[in-house]
Amino acid sequence: MTQAGEQMVDMVSKMMGWGADSLNRIRESFHMLDADLDTRIAQTPCEVVYEMDRVRLKRYRPPKEKAKEGLPLLVVYALINRETMLDLQPGRSVLELFLESGLEVYMVDWGYPTRKDQHLTIDDHVNGYLHEMVEYVCQEKGVPAINIMGICMGGTFSAIYAALYPKKVNALVTTVTPINFDTDQGFLHSWMKDVDVDKLLGAWGNMPADIMNLGFLLLNPARLMVEKYNGFLRNMGDKDFVENFVRMEKWIFDSPDVPGATFRQFIVDCYQKNLLIQNKMKVGKHRVNLKKITMPVLNIYGKKDHLVPPEACSPFTAAVGSSDARELCLDTGHIGIYVSTKCRNTFAPEIVTWLAEREPSDAVSSWSKAVK
């Protein structure tokens, strides 16, 4: 090991409070970082079937021997971070579980906004990009409506879409989705109530991903910075741990900027005025009335979510006009729903079974067999 490496080992040892007997373990840990690590994410094959500006629509087909007749599922991720979180690696992938059940999945890839996108609004994303993609899938499959699953901000967009185009949505699944923003649970909601959006955007046009990531880290710095990296240092000799850690870091810091006008409306209309749950929010020329969401709704959220607390999610079920609205609260956090083995293995089959029971055709029987 080089002199610089020895100095690093000594520094880490002192910082962690480890004694001289731990130096060999530290050296082995540093050698691990020089090894061939498999840190690839999003390995499930797909095809891009639709493109519009920076936005792409990906299609994932189930294995031929497991494919079942039924409506496809369109997954709408948030504009913050990337949809690759649903497909971190084989054996740790919500997308993989969906496909293994025979479900055909389409997924929105919002891409990376540039300065020219700063004037794009929620209207552009919902009535523009999202509606065009739903129309594409409906025409491609020859069906009048499809199933939609929205995640976080993408769930908010999906709820807005379902309210504006109820005939296009057979069933709606929202996961860790903020609908009611009038809550003091979690620092994010408290901070956003007083933030001056115009000052933030005046300097950049779009909302920079690096600034948002810093803000998210500051929501819980002890756990998200000190505890997390302390845990990494203590487990650097474990190859599986290191690979999983790097995959998550890749996903966390692969963050697109958010178009300025969209960010402004989301903060002002939702976080500061709480218009959506009151049926007062306007998107384009239309007021969004959640009572027009009359299709089946499954609302899933995390009990320990520090970004979108249960109080922000739970009121949605009572706010819709559907007589078939169910909520499911899992004992986990914002990301744990999708990446922890326990929750992932509950979360995905629950959605597949719920959708199978709400198929509009005789495909119900074949789907039910696939998920048992």
C-alpha cells in the first residue's frame, strides 16, 4: 500500500475509534475498493417505444412463458431522481417482480431537463407528455384505458391525470404520494411553506438537483450522512454490502434538475396553498376535482416516511370519488418500500393481485393463477 494509503488507513482508524488490532481489517477494506465490483443498476431489458423532447417511454415485457392477458401497467416516477430505483439489480427489483407475475410494464423516463425546459409547467407534463404516453399505450394495446401506478411526485401527477381523464384509467395505484400538504410532520413540509421559490429559480431557471439533494440530506443529517457513511466504513470488507451501497449512491446522485415552472407551481399550489386536496388546483385550463377519480384506487405509503409522511398520503383515499378505494400503510420509509427485501416482497405482489382482481375482462382468471 502506498504512503498515502497508509495515512488514509491511520486517519480512518483514529476517526472510527478503532485500535491497532483493526488495521489489517481496514487495509483489506481498502483493497476491496480496488476489486472488480458489479455496481450496475437497471439491467432489465427494455425498448424505448415513444419519445417526445427529453421524455421517453420504456416498455418491459414479461417472460413469454409467464405473460398473461390483461391491461398493462404504466409507471409514472417523480421528476426528482430516476425511475431506475425500481430496478436496482436482479433479485432486488420491483420491476422484476412485476414481470415475473406476467405483468407488462411501461415506464416513464422523464430524462434530464435543460435550461430550455424551465418554462414547462405541470400542465405540460400531465396534459402533454403523460397524456400522449397514455394515448400511445392505449392505441398500441387496443384498449380504452390502462392501469397507472404513480410514485411520489409522479403519484401526484397520476392523481391529477386520473381526475382529468377518468375514462383513460382502469385502476390507479399511488405510492408514497403527497396529496394533502397541510401537515407539520416532517421538516420538508415545514420548510417548503416558507421558501421563496422565485428567489431560488431566479438564479438557475430550473431547480438544480444538487441543491435538492443537499436539502434532502439536511432533513436528517445524522442518519443520512453520519450514520450511513459510518456504516459504510465499518462494512467496507463485505463485497455484497459495498456493491449494494454503491448502487444506491449511484441512484441517489443521478438526479435531474426539475423544470422551473413545474417546481414553482408544485411548491406554491401544493405545499404552500394546499389546493389539490381542496379541489381548487388548476392545471392548464381545468380545475382538478379529486371526486372525479371514480376508478379503483390503491393508496400505499410508509409509516416511517420522513419525506412524505402518512398524514400527507392517507387523506387521498377519502378525497376521491371511487367506491373502491383502499389504503395500505407499510412499516418502512420513503425508499424502503421499493428496496428493502421484506417490503418489496409484500409491496409488488399486493399490487399485482389487486390489479388482477380489477381486470375488466376474462383475463382475471389467468392473472389470478399467476400471482398465487
